[in-house]
Amino acid sequence: MKNQRGQFVVLSLGLGFFLVGAYLSCQFLTPALPRLGVIQWTDEIKTFEESRQGVMEGLREEGYQDGLNIRLQVINAQADRALAADAAREFQRQGARIIITLGTIPSLIALDVTQIPVVYCTVGAPDATGLERPADPAASRFTGTSMEVPAAEQLHFLLLALPGLKRLGILNCVVTPQGVATAQSAQVAAQARGLIVIREEITDDRPELLKQALADLVQEQIQALFIPTDPVLNVPKNLKLICQTAHRSGIPVMVSSHGLVELGALMAYHCDFAEIGRQAGRQAARLLAGARVQAVAPEAPLIKRLSLNLRVAQELNLKLSRQLLSQVDNLYQ
């Protein structure tokens, strides 16, 4: 009996030493999975969510999956600069290999407060907002995929919807560099088309400022209103106010994404937001595989979509041509 008890003790100790050894081997001999951090500017705007899902799909297509061969954490900055900065610093503290940023502001913040390579996405006008690649390629530590669609291409579809358009209103907020840059691009493209451009700018999103700017545009007898890639004006409450005010005066609104068309704008010619996320995910995968940042070139959208709100068109008594309708990808009623 004592001999059996002794054998049991020996076996128990042996098993214990084996388990401890296995644990220590996992901890010290198996390399830790590379960490990736994702900073999403907001979840209030639908397109950021679509791009985030696209990033995951792009990584997965290249063989990278959370918990399998990477550790991936997503932080929503809730449109707060301080939260975005805290998230970037936390990823640096954790030893993240790459930060993927969804939005212009978190991209700039991550570059400012960390030394980690950044892959950006859902960014408008990167060259005009501090995300232009430096002249010396070796100095670059960021790349990414923008959401930018040339204003001339957007206006092409607006003119198909409104062939008699002569007076175009453009509205942007001065605190968002991408809003200013894309509004300027639209103004240049519209004037090249022979349109008369009336441009209004607001300093912040106080409702009284937005209402006054819209009233001034209506007073100028604009025939259509162009809202650029402007994170302030594209917040749902602001975009709804813009569309409601413009439509009461019979003015159609063109915007920069399908989610805003769904909210009440007439139309948008825009990137595929899930696809630019996939592009950014594939770029991040190349960095994980060992490519240098400067070897991974920034990309523009590969796929573009035309979205149209048919209900709004009917309310504004617009007679849309077959040429336009045959090119619509997303039709809202």
C-alpha cells in the first residue's frame, strides 16, 4: 500500500513538472504573436465600420487572423482626439508592430505620438492633409489607401442628373483639412466645366452657423449643393439638416458616400469603403511579411460606386436619364 502511495506521489510530481515545463516552453520558446492596433475615428458614420470590416477581410485574405497568427485590437476613438492619442500610446506600450488608422485625424495623431508604422484608410485628400509621402523615401513610416475620388468624376455624374446646371453651391467646414482640400478640388473642377461656383465655409458645427450658411447659399439661387469629404458636415445630424434645408428650396445635394445618400442626399459617386479597407489590410499584411514601409506604395480606390436616392429625385421632380440610371450601383427608395 505504501509502495503504491509512493508511486502515485512520484507520478503526480512528474506530471506537475511536465505541465510546468510545457507552460514555460510556451511562454519563452514560442514567439509571441505580432500585435496590430486599429484606431477607428468613430462608429457614428457607417463608412468607418465598413472599412474596418474590410481591413479584417484583407488581412484574412493574406493569411492573417486574430488569435491564430496575430493579436489585433480595435479602439473606437469616439471622434475624440485625446482618446485617439491614448489609443496610439497604448498600442506603442504593448509593442504593436503596426497601427491601422481609419480616418485622417487618428492617422496624423498616431504618427505624432508614436514611432510605429501606420497604415491609413478612409482618408480624404491625403496629400493635402499631412499624409503626403516625404521626398526622401527612407524617411517614410506610413502608407495606406485613401477614399479620394476625383471631383471631376463626381461632377460628371451630377451633370448627368442635372444637365442644365449652371450655379453650384459648395459648403465646407474650415477646421477639417480634408474638407477644405476636397471643397477646393470641387471648385476648380466645377469652374473648369464652366459652372458658376458659390462657396460657403463655416468655422464649426454650431447649428446657427450651418443654418446661416445654407440660407446664404439659397439666397444665391444655387441649383445644386456639393458637400465634400468633410467629417464635420457628414455627421448624420448635420447632413440631415443640410438635406432638409436644401430640399425645401428644391436643391439636390451631392455627397461623398452612400451612407449619406441613405440619410437623404440625392447622390454620391464614391469609393467602395469595404474594398479600400481590404486594400489597407493587404498593405498591412505586406508589412507583417517583412516589407519595408517605403516599399509599400499608397493606393487610391480600385472600385468606385454610384449611389442614388430615387425617393429624393422624385420629391425634387427630377427626370433622370437612362444613361445615368444604368450606371447606378446602390439605389435607395
